[in-house]
Amino acid sequence: MSTVLINNRNTRAAGRTRPAYDPWLVSSVGILLAVGIVMVYSASIPTAERYTGGSFHFLLRHLLSIVLGLVAGALVMRTRVRLWEHAGPYLLLAGIGMMVLVMVPGIGVHVNGSSRWLRLGLFKLQPSELVKDFMVVYVAGYLVRKQEELRYFTQGILMVSIVVAIIGALLLQEPDLGTVVVISITVFIMLFLGGVRFWHFMVVVAAGLGGMILLTIYSPYRMARITGFLHPWADPLNKGFQLTQALIAFGRGGVFGVGLGGSVQKLFYLPAAYTDFLLAVLAEELGLIGVLVIIGLFVIIVWRAFVISRAAERLGQIYGARLAQGVGILIGGEAMINMGVNMGALPTKGLTLPFVSYGGSSMVASCIAVALLLLVDRETRQRRPEKT
């Protein structure tokens, strides 16, 4: 009898179809996209009606961005991980080239005091969003190529730091300090996990923090942001306006929110209500419960990224492991900064919430990033032996 039961269990195990992709990861991203569609529409209605005469303007553009992102992700899924390993340096050079073009008069698009976009026909491309992905792809390959030399300061961390400094200098010309912070955090955590020496890591981190402090002190508008962050209620109608309005939104939402569509702050009180500060509108309408769901979904994405990384490393796919780590850190770090800004825990940065906020280039870059993660997962599953 026991032999028959064991055979039946083995038959069921052998016949069970292994999912092609990580269901936790796919479901979490899908829910975030769905929540983003609803919240972008809700938060953008007043602005759309005032400036376009209809309520669907930003929703339709957001849906188009999602479609473009999914198409880009599908194209990534038709490649192999090895292709990205070899293409890393060339993609990074292409990204740097696009950021240089942004500075060229007549080519770069100047909006609200910033030059961050390239016009491509009917669309505007923000190269810095793609550079985040390209940097992860490049650094993952660097960690594989130089894994025997990472314990040396020059080969281990200095060379990558120089690359980050070059990209950071270009981004500061736009200016876009938020992206500099995201890229720096992502790259240096990747280097730390990749095996660079701790004191090398701390030296570069200390230098980076010192540079950020100096950039803030000697830049009036950045200093104003810090002042507004530290004392938002001292000047609630000027320097602290954006943060105080976001905090009011969180306060009004309470635990369960005022109800979908019921936000008052989106009625031209809260700037960037459907982009950088969409989470504040979500908190007002869906309350603490809604915010905790969003946080939980991003925690799942980062968790699955490291699960995929560990599985790839066990099978000897070192590049895939480093790439998965980088994508997880990138998505998690950008989400953490955006949520911290919305909650008043971090100074204001021009960063969107991945998969949720309105922003075409950000959406496409986020979809490409998660497609890279799914690509590593797929190849890992294909090489993993079946359990019987």
C-alpha cells in the first residue's frame, strides 16, 4: 500500500506543470499596473478637464505608455541573458550619448527649467530612465568580468565609481539629482553584494555622501528643498508647499481613506498629483490600507528578485544572479525614495513610483527592468532539474 501511495505522489509531481514565470512577481507587477491605471485617472481628472476639456487625456497617454512598456518587455523576453551581458558596455555608451544630446540646443526638450527629454516625433524620451537599466546591465557584467580582481581598489570599485561620476555629472546638468541618487545607491549596493572589500565600499560611499552634501550646499534651489523638507510648516505656502499638501492628503486619508475619487488635494492643491506625488492621492482616497498594499507589493518584487538571483547563482549563472540583484535594488530603491518623499521622510526628488505613476519613459524603463528579471527567471527554470 505504501509503495502505491509513493508512486502516486511521484506521478502527480512529475505531471505537475512548472510555471513558466514566477507567479508572485508577475502578479505583483500586474496589480501595481492596475492600481496605477485607476489612480492616474482619478488624480488627473481635474488637470485634464481644465487644460484639455476632457477627463481621459492623461489616462489614455498612461495606457499607451503601458502598452509601449509591455511591447518593450516582450521584445526583451525574446532575447537571451548572454546577449545583455555582452551588450552592457555598448548600451551604457548609447545612454551617455543620449544624455549628451539632451544638452544640445534644438535637440533636447526644455520643460520647467529642466532639459531631460529628447523629442521623438509625437513622443518625448527621457534618456536618464533608460540609463538606470543600462547601468544595472553594465555593472552586472563588470562584476562577472572582474570577479577575481574585485578585492583591489582600482579594479574593484574605483573604475565603476568613475563611470557613475561621469553619468552623475551629465545628470546634474539637466538637472536630475534624484536619478543620480538612485543610480548611485543601486550600483554601490551591487558592488558590495558582488564582493568588493568593505573598507573600499565605505570610502567611496563617504566620498559620495560628501559630494551630495557639497552639491546641496552650493545650489540654492537644492538648499531650499532641504529647508522645506526640514521645516515644511515654517513656509507652507512656498518652500514647504508640496510637502505640506502631501502630508494633508495622508492625514485626510486616515486608515481606510475618503473613498476612490474623493481626494480634495488633487484639486490643484497638490502639485504633480498624478506623477511624483500619486502615492499621496492614493493615501487620501484608499487610506493606510492602500499604502500598505503598495508597500507589500514592492516588498514582494524585491524578495522575488533575490530569490531568482539565488537560484541563478546556484546553477552557475553568475551574470544572471548579479543582474537580478541589480533590478531588485533598482526597483525597490526607486519605490522607497518616492514613498519616502511622499511621506515626508526624504527631501523632494523628481522620481516616479515604478509601474504606478504617470510617466512614459519611466513606465517603459520599469517594464524593461522587470522583463530582464523574468528573463533570468525563465532561463534559470529551464536549467533547473525537475523534481521527482
